[in-house]
Amino acid sequence: MSKTISAKKEDITKKWYLIDAKDRILGRVAGEVARILMGKHKTVWTPNVDTGDFVVVINADKVKVTGKKLTDKTYYKHTGYLGGLKTESLGSLLARKPVTVFTHAVQGMLPKTKLGKQMIKKMKVYKGEKHPHEAQNPQKLEKA
């Protein structure tokens, strides 16, 4: 009978991955990124340990959505004051802050715990092609 191996923080090796979001569907790319951030692609995945890797996402402004989401999907935020509910459509937020849209999509797929907050910090999202992580030598991931 074999024992179940539980990963330790010291035993995990972190890799860097590069994902190009150009002409890809937002939810599909976000799901792929969330899976890597959690570490579910590894055989040593443990739910209570951050086994995930670092992810660099480029071309976040060129991501696509299906259907009428650009006009119908709405993001809400509240200022904290009475009547302070602000709404914005996906189309206008994507034009203004594409990094925020991508981060929001991925964060919704991660655990809502301290561990989830730790995981989202390993994601680096950039609007265009350029990124300052060449020294980490990220491995390019093709479309899955």
C-alpha cells in the first residue's frame, strides 16, 4: 500500500510560463492561467499548499469574448457612499483597463482564501507584447 504524498513549500520548484492572449477567448485563457497558478497541472498538487507557477500574460487588450458580452456584461463597484453604485460594461472597461478585466476573470476562478490572494500575485498581465520578465526565461505555452 502506497502513502499519499503531501507537498511541502520547500519542495516545490516554480517555473515561469508565457501566455499570449491575442485572439483567444477570455474565459478559456483565464481558466488555463488559473489552473497553472493553482498548480493543478503538477502531480504534486496539494490543496493547502501553493504549488503553482508564475504566469506572464501578454496582449491582454486583444482578448476576445463571445456573444453580446461586450455590451451586456456589467461590472459593479461601490464607492461606499449612499447611491455610490458605479456600473461599467465589459466593452468600455476592456478598452480602458484590459489588465483589470483579465485579473478579475482569473481571480474569480481561484480560491477565495489567503492562498488565493497569494496565487494571484504570481500572475503578471501586460497590455501589449512587451514584458520585463525576460530574465526569468518564461516558457511559451501554445494554445491548448
